[in-house]
Amino acid sequence: MMATRRATEADLDRILELGHLFYQERRAMLAPAYRHTEAPNPLDTMRTRISGDGFRTYVADHEGWIIAYLVARITTVPLPHDRFEREGRICDAFVLPEHRGQGVASALYAAASSWFDEEGCECEGLTVYANNPALTLYERWGFAPFSLNMRKRRIGGPGGEGHRADAGGRSPVGR
């Protein structure tokens, strides 16, 4: 049976293990010229995401073993005309492959969304690579494209040695 709960410092080592698997999946989605931009979260970062102000990390526990985690954050985002909104943000979400499609991520998201409600967030957000298979899941949760972040690798820049910008305007992910 699976249960979701808030992560504690005692979960840190397991979350770091899962975080490394998450990093490997994300990195594989990127074109070689962009892979240097991905790195696993260091210990101090994950410790802050478990117990720091404005963060909450939730885990899914299956028979005493953590099989998934989700990091949530509450932040303030700017709007036009010097206005601001409180945003609940999904920072990371990872479920072991053998447990995907069983509602684990949705259970973790429900816990984070409840926290966003409690804190009076006016919106929710997340950032995802264009070729991430989880896009359909996020759309089922009610997320929709909001803005487009485009990139071009500069010749000779970090990780871009010898690579030319894609003249076709195609996304750097997945190539």
C-alpha cells in the first residue's frame, strides 16, 4: 500500500538517490550541447527543500520504501503594472519507473496543491522540457502552456564547442 507524507531529514539520503535518477532522465531529454546545464541537486539544496522556508517536499512510501518525491515551493511572481501573485510551484517530481501510471505523482501533487490552497496561492506553475513524457499528466492536472522559453547555443560557449545554432528553430530538447 502506498502512502504520501511530508519528507523529513531522515528521508534525505533516499531523496538524493531518487534525485540522481531524476537528473539522469532529465539530462537524457536534452541535446548534447545542452546537457551541461543539468546537475543533480546538492545535499544542501535538498536539505533546504525539505525543511526550508517556502518549500515542502512530499514523498510516496510503498511498503516502507520511498518510491517517489515531489518538491513544492511558494513564491511571488510579477505581473504587469507592478502587481504580484503568490504562486505554488512544482520544482521537481519523480516517480520510479516501475510505479508510474499508478496515481503516485497525482497523490503527491494533491498534497502540494492542498498546501498551496492553505497558503492562499493565486496560481500554480511548473517548468518542463518540451519533450517530457509527463506533459500529458501535467495537462490532466490542469496546467497549460503559459510562456515559451527559447534557447540557442552559441558557438564556443560552455558545452557548445563546435555546435552551431539550429537554423530551423527547432527545440534543443531530444536531439
